[in-house]
Amino acid sequence: MQEENFKRGRGLGRGLGKGLRVGPRDGRGRENREKREAGLKPIKVVLAGQPNVGKSMLVNALSKTHKGKVGNYSGVTVDILEVCFTHHCHKIELIDLPGTYSLDAFSQEEKVAKEFLENEDYDVIVNVVDATNLQRNLLLTLELLELNKKMILALNMADEAREDGIEIDTKQLEKILGIPVVLISAKNNEGIEELLNKIHEMAESPTRPHSKIIYSDAVEEEIEKIEKFLDERGFKYKDWTNREVAIALLFKNEKVYKELHDNPIMIELYPLIQESLEHIYTHHETKDIKEIKAAEHAAIARGIVLEVVRSKEMPKSLTLTQKIDAILLNKYLGIPIFLFFMWALFQLTFKFGNIPMEYIDSAISAFGDFVGSYIKNDDLRSLVVDGIIGGVGAVLLFLPNIVILYLGIALLETTGYMSRVAFLLDGFFHKFGLHGKSFIPLVTGFGCSVPAYMAARTLKSKKDRLITLFIIGFMSCGARLPIYVLFTGAFFSQAAAGNILFLIYLSGALIGLIMAKLLRVLVFKGEDDPFVMEMPKYRLPSLKLIWHTVYSNAREYLKKAGTFILAAAILVWFASNYPKSEELHQEFIKQSQNISSKEQKIELENQYNQKQLEQSYLGQIGKATEPFFAPLGFDWKLSVALEAGLAAKEVVVSTLGVLYNIGESDESSDTLKEILRKNISFATAVSFIVFVMLYLPCFAASAVFTKEAGGVKYLVYLVIFTTSVAWIFSFIAYRIAQYFT
Amino acid sequence: MKLTELKKGQKAIIKKIDANPELKQRLFSLGVVKGAEVEVVDCSLGKSTIEIKVGNSLIALRENEANLIEVE
């Protein structure tokens, strides 16, 4: 790769792109093999930093790929993300840790980060910090320094800092910390090359720079005592200096204690440490060493900022944020504004989403007819046209709606508004036994339950997490949208459909809240989790990121349509077409010979198809479960569609497509909407919508739920819980709707 | 005086944090430590949640947690 390439901003992307290989966990085996073949050892770089410092953005800038979603609330990257690429013929393996405020394992993500940093094998830590909020970010930096690993400090958001009139003396900062400092802007690809070079230098250097942090006099005195003691005995621990060992011992570093536990030197050390700690305790007027460490770090960070940062009284971006907050967090306007945003989102989803839908619809049916005309074999044609094209097509139809919905959620995430909503709603949520932070997984649930279940990890207390997990399913996911669009379109006027859609989502959410309260009162009793949350600065959403989020979600949806839903569509088609009753067929042929009028013929054919369907595998399943669904007004077809929806919610629509399209054989093919309107009563439709709104999430989501909740027994609870809630509410809705029609 | 007693826009210095170790640690890592200056920026309806500014960070707290922080 050419050096010049990196000098130019855009060349960087091209240059890196060539050697780029993106591989989350599974790519590792390949990686190792290639390493051996090339005789190169990849440089393993760990990105660590507090939430909202643009770490994921840096991953994008470094690798020029868009792996890993970037958002503006804490904890978007819940799992550890790995990206590999080549720089100067060196493979670099990038590990993006979840953002953590400290290494004290407060939440699950912090545990993940801490365990990785302490126990895994890697070459360099790149500590990403927000240059506009250095003082607080340094608190984590100071903790990271105590890990005594090779480390580089990347001061991100250099552009924002400049705009805010913040000047940072990086040379001085390097001197104080003892590690290299690079000023970068991941957004503008600024300083990225320098950072990569520093990573190289650091990885290849045989020695590790040692932290030059100086603690308060009281602590320094004790450090020196212990250091001297260790020096005198020629003690050596790993590549640590004895000063580093002394600091770890004084601050009760559990890992160091564990490893030195059997070392005879500890017999002499213990009394010495005890004495030193007593001194420190007296000085700090507390016996909590963690508090002492925090106070020391806070003082050091304050000192560093005083020395290296020159800024105006108040950064511009922060003032702006506070000005926007004054409106969006206004006591009286805040919640109406939020509700308006949500309402607008659903209106957009429906109104704009409908425009391309008609085109897609006619394109799909034209495509089906076109393909069908080339297939001679009846069974095969039925499989391809009705099964595959019909099934998958029904799902493709809803791509525009999905894209708009994801666009909205991505905007909420990246601007920082999501955290504000958590703030606004906490008081309200708290009354229902939920945490303000539950809002984030719950809103994500409107997109897809899978990431929503994972997002619930940001909740620290197990009770809060479980309650949230249990009600996420009530937030209608994007995959249920096609069902709603289909039914609202069929049973309500075009003008009302958007509002009905909003109402569906809203009532799902409300039922979720009521259920949360019930769970809190009856099942998960006890203390509340504290609510302490950072409100990130408002940031203009980066188009790149929004595009990436929407694109990857749309791709995911299409991929699902092409694989899972395709398979399900074929399965449903098969189950609805077989076994074929020869008896019925003979009877049909006999009867059709006696009929001449076209209408009667169609009538007869429909009856025949209906009968065939009823005795098919699918019909048998539907019939068997019909009694369970009968009080809700569902016939066996709707029962089957719901059961097929357990595989994936999109399959409900494609199943209905397969089940109801069979009846039509003339050229003026009715759309599914019209067929439904003819076959289903209004009350049944309402009841069906309610059931879909509340019943068990899809197979993939259930699997993730089981993992996040921590056991199969929770899945059993979830099945019982959601099914009974769905059944009861559908029953009520059905009766009410019947009463009014 | 407790943090909750501050009015919107008022500033004070943190004197003592009387929380359990975990919560304390979280507050520390956000820069809420003894000696730091806090300003109440906003509060939600009924003061159930308040927004404070410490250093250059905006932090949201529930009333229960804010009550554990003593300021002067």
C-alpha cells in the first residue's frame, strides 16, 4: 500500500478498503490461518472509552467499513465488535469494547469491557476520549492507565473542540500521562493516519511507556514506601515497575492480590500495606478505598485539565444543547413534543410508505404472471408463483414502511434525543415499575425485538431488566407492521389508517406498561434501581451513519425475506397443498364436466380448492387448534397464519397470501386486502390485530430473549404470559367490536 | 442542604455523597465527586427527575438519588 494514499483524505478509504477484511468473532479462524501463511502477526488494538465519545465512528473511520451501529446514547455497542484491516502491510485487528464510564463493573457492558481488558491478550489500548469533555473522560483514562498496558490516548472530536474554542496542549498532556496523545476527528478523517502510525510504533516498541501520574502527597508517600520495600527485595511482577505494583496494592487491585497471593513476599508486605492504608484513610477521612481512588482521580483530572486545556467559559455546543433542552425538556411541552414526534413518525411510515407500495405490488404480481406463463407443470408453477413469489412478495411489499420506521429510530438515536425521552418519561415509567432507561430497549422494540432484548443490558438491576424483557414483545416490531398495514388498509378508510396504526402501537405500549406494573407488584418485588444517566450533547446526525443504519436494516430485512421467509413460504405452500386428495379431484373433474357457465365454473373451482386446503396438513393443524382460537372469532386459516407467525412475523402475511390466494383463478386477481375484506368480519379483524399485537415474538427473538433473561424457564413464562395476555385482550376486543357492528 | 433543595439555575459545591457503593461509583465515574460544582439545569414535571451539570457533563438523576447528595 502506498504511503501517499494516506495523505489524502479520501485516499485513505480506498487504500484501506483494498486490504480490508471485516470479521466479527467467526472470522478469527481464517484470520489466524492467513497470519501463519503471510508470516505476519496482526496487531490487536482495543478501543476503550466512555459512551458517546465517537468510538464506533472511529471504527468506521479506521476501517472505512460500516460495521457496528453508532448511536448517541450509552451502550449501543453491546457486544464486542471486531474489525480487521491492513495498514502498511500490517493486519490490524480492531476490538471495539462497549462504552464504559469506569471499570467498576456497574452494568453488564462494563463487566464485559473490564474482563476483556484485564484478561484477554492484545497489543495496544486506544483510549478514545471526547476532547470537549476531557475532565470527565480522563477519569476512565486514569483507570485504564492502572492496567499497565501499552496505551495511546486519542482525543476525538477535535473539530467540535475547535468550534467550541477549546485548545488542548497535547505535548504537555503526553508529558503528564506518559503515553502518546493524538488529536483526531473520526468524523472528518482527521488525524487517523497519525493514530495508525502511533499504533504501529507502540505495538512494535519493545518497551511499554510507564504512567507518569502523580497522586496526592499522602498517597505518594505510601507508594514510595512500598516501592522501596519491593526494590530492596529485588521483586519483579510481569513487566510492571515496582511503583506500579505498589499503586495496585494500595488501591486493592483484586487481580494483583490474587496473583501474588501465594508469593512469600506477601507475609512481609501485608503489615506494611495495612499501615500505609491506615495513613491514607486518616488523610481522606474515609475507609472506602474506592472512594479515595475516585477522589484522587478526580483531583488529578481537574489538575490536568487546568494545565493543558485553554477554553472559553462555556463551550458553544453545550450552551446550544442547554438551549434546546430548555424547549424539549420543558415541563409542559416536553411530553407533547415527544408524542408529536412519534405520531409524525407513524404518519410518515404509513403515508409515504404507501406510495411505492402500489408499484411494488403490481410489479410483483406482473412478475408472478410472467414467470408462471413459462412453467408448464401445474405443481411447479403453483410452488413458484403462489408459494415463492406470492409469499416473499407479500413481505417485500412492506420494505418502504420498514425503511421509514428505521430511519426515524436511527434519527432518535443519533441526535441524542433518545436520552431526553428517557429523562422525560422516567417519572411516568417509574410509576409503572419501569426504569427511564427501559425506554431505549422499548423503543428499539418498535424496530425489532432482537436488538431490543440486547439493549436491555443497559439496565443494571436484574428485576428491571426482566420486567423490560417481558414487555418488549408488546412493542410492535417492524415485522408486525405489514400485518397491521394489511388489516388497517382492508378494514379502515385510507384517511383513518395512519391514526389507527398509531393507536395500535400506542395501545400495545400501554398494555405493556400495565403489564409491567402487574409484574412489578406481583412477581418482581423489591428495591428500585437508581437512575443516573448522562445526557449526551445534541449532535447533528451524520448522514453516513443514518444511511448505514437504514441500509443495513433494510438489507437484513431483505436477507430474511430471501432466506428464512422463503423457506417458511415454501413450507407453508407445501403444507397447504399436500396431501392432495385424489377423491376430491375426481369429484371436481366429474362435476366440472356438467357445468358450462364460466361463473359457476369458478365457483366450483373455489369450492374445490377450499376443500383441498381444508384437508391439507396446514388445514389439519389449523383445525386442531381452531377451538382454542374460536372464541376470538378466528377460523382455521387465521389460526394457521398466527402459528406460522411464530417462525417470523412477516410469515403471517405471506401465509395469508398463500391461504387466500388459492381461491382466485380468474385474470382479475383480487388483492389480498379485498379478499380479506370479503372473508373476514370487522370484529374478527380487530381481534386478530390485537392478538398479533400481543402474542409471542418470533423464533429468533425468543431465542435472544432466553439468552438475555438467563434461562429456558423464562421462555416458558414468556410463552404463557404473552399467550394469555393476547388471548384475553383479543377476546375483549372481539366482543366489543361485535357489539358495535 | 440536599441537592433536591436547589432551584433551577442554582449552583453549589458537592459536600458528601451518601449512597451505596455501587451508586457512589457510578456517580464518581460521571464526575459527581466531593468538591465538584453542580448546577441544576432542569427538572421534569413534579421534580421526579432532575438534570444537573457537573463540569461539562449533563446528568439526569431521579429524586431519590439526588436526595443522597449533600451540597452547600
